[in-house]
Amino acid sequence: MGNVKISKYHILFALLIVPFFKPVGIAYYPLINKIFQMWKLVSLCCSVIVISYVSKLNISRSKSYVGLLGLIIFEIIYVINTVVASNPVGDILNNSVTNVVLLWLVYVLSCSQYKLHFLKAVNIVFSIDIWLHIFSVVLAAIGHPVFEVIEGGNTYLFGRDNYSAFTLLPMLGVVLYTDVILYGVCYRQRLNAYILCFALTFCFFYTNSATAMLAFFVETCLVIFTSIRKELMKFLTTKRIIILIGLFLIGIVVFHVQEHFAYFLSVAFNKGEKGITLNSRTIIWDMALDLIMQRPVFGWGALSQKQISNYVLYGVGHAHNIIFEILLRSGFVGLISYVWFLTWPYRDKFAILRSRANILLATLASYLFLTIMDFYPLLQAQYCMMGLIYCWKNFEQDI
């Protein structure tokens, strides 16, 4: 077990990674937002320096690079498509580079003497971020929102509704994993896990974010029932979950199976007529499929504002599903590459299931459940989690 006392390395690594996970809500405060943007630029430069210093510029022969190549191929296609279409590429390129640097940083530090210091820093940063988000929900609930309020709801620290779940769920998985590494399986670790899981599940129940609430409920069950989790993860591999999502899309888009559950969708979820369309997603998916069939190999990249305004995707800019979103951005080449990236760690499935990192696989499964109804491929928290999944052997060695 590593030394968990706060040290200068914990503080330095925390300062290094904080801006990589910039909260959405602070955009409401331009000065703070600008500080975070500048801080991120400095952190990217410092991360490259840290990587160079720690690795001594030695090129590793790790097989992890084979899996990471899948993400890089997807990002390259996404960026090139967007540039060719003359659409704004700044944010896409920024996030793509950040994801690669973040994964590289995680890998290099996992092989170094600083690995426990890094895990402690990530644990501190993500724990604080999660509690601040919960606090922002509580403040809004009692009538004191601190971030932007728009028609239809409040904005919380990491965004509105289901969007925030795409950052918070990976953060939760990372906190649960690093807790086990740093403190072992003990009363403190279990209590912290249960409190965080129940608090986040309730937050999404309160904000009426059905998919996010169910995803966190699944995560909570997997955290509580450890033996069931390990057995379930033997079957629910990433590849199988992706296949199940594909079958779900075929059932909805081709066979319209949702029509057989009209009462449940419309009444039980209190969505009225939008219930049967899964809150308009079936319409979006039909239109996304039309776009994908026009450019099936390499996709479209980011849609232009003109395309969005012309309702080529029902007035939205993304496909609201992981498979359709990847196909829309990068075609079948990008989809195959991205699935390769997600499934690569499963080549050592039985080893990782016996390790402490099985909680990360459970979180990934819960996260993929979340991606059935939405997906944002360039958010950083998910890649921090994937970095830990890729490097679990390094982090758990000699502990």
C-alpha cells in the first residue's frame, strides 16, 4: 500500500490535471473560464515536459500502443473531415490532442516511481469535482443556482441533465479504483463508495435524467454486489455490449419495437407523445442513418451550423448514440478503430477481472449503457478512466 499523506507531488500532479477536466458551468463566468483555458495550455506544455523527463524519451514497446492507435485513427479522421468541410476545428483539435497527451501521461507515470502520487492526485481532484457538482445541484434545488439558468432547467458544475453524467461516471469509477489502490478494501473505502454512488444516483433522479439515473443505478449495484460484478463482467465484455447496442438500434430504427411499449414510454417516464420517440431520438437516428449512408466509409466530421440549422439532424449537432455518433464523425473506418480502442484491454480479460481494476470494467459497462441514448466522444474524463484500464498492471505492480 502506498503512502497516502499529502505531498508536494500530489499537489503538483493535481495542478497539472485539473484544467484537463474543465467544468462546463464556469463558462458562465468569463474571467474564470479564461483562466482555465490558459491553465490548460500551460498544463499541456508541462505534461509534455513531464512525459519527456519521466520516460527519458525512451520509446516503449508496450502493446498498449496498439490499442491506443484505434483512438488516434478515429481522431485523425474526425479532424480531417471537419477541416475538409471548412467547419470550425479548434475545439475538436484541442480535445483530440488533450486526450492523446492525457493517455500518454497516464501510461508514462504508471511505469514510474510517481505512480502512487499520480493516483492520489487524481483521487483528490475527482473527489472534489464530484462533491462540487453535487453541491451545485443542491444549491439549485434550494433556489440558489450558481451557474447559467436557461429555459428548461439549470446548469450544474459539469453541465445539464445527462451531459454531466459523461464526465461524472468515469470520475466515479476512477475514484472507486484509486480508493482501493490507496487504502485497500476497508470500511472507509466501502463507505465512500456507497455514499458517492447513492448521492450521484439521487442527483440524476432529482434532475429527471432517466438514462443517467439508470446508468448510476447499474454502477451502484455493481459496486455493492462484488461477486455478481465479477461474474457479470465475464459475459458483458465491451465487444458484446457494443453488439447489444447495435441490435438495439436495429430494433428501434428498422423494426420500430418501441411502438410495442408506447404506454410505458409515454406514461411511466412522463414524456407524453415524446415518450414513444424516446424523447425525439428515434427521429434523430433515422436522419443520422440517412447521413451515414451518404458517406459510410469516413463519415462527415463535425456538422456545420448551416447543416444544423437546416435540420439535417433534427436541429441538433450530434447523433445521441455511440455507434451512430462515431459513424457520423468518422464512418465505418473510425467505428472499427474506436471499438478496437475500447476492446483492446479485454485481451487479458481474466487477469483484469481478478485484479482491483475490475471495478473500472464495471464502470465502463455502465458508461456504455449511458451511451445508448447519447455520446460525446472527446470528453476527457472517459480517457483518464481508459488510461487506468490500459495501465492497471503497472499501477498494481509492487503494491
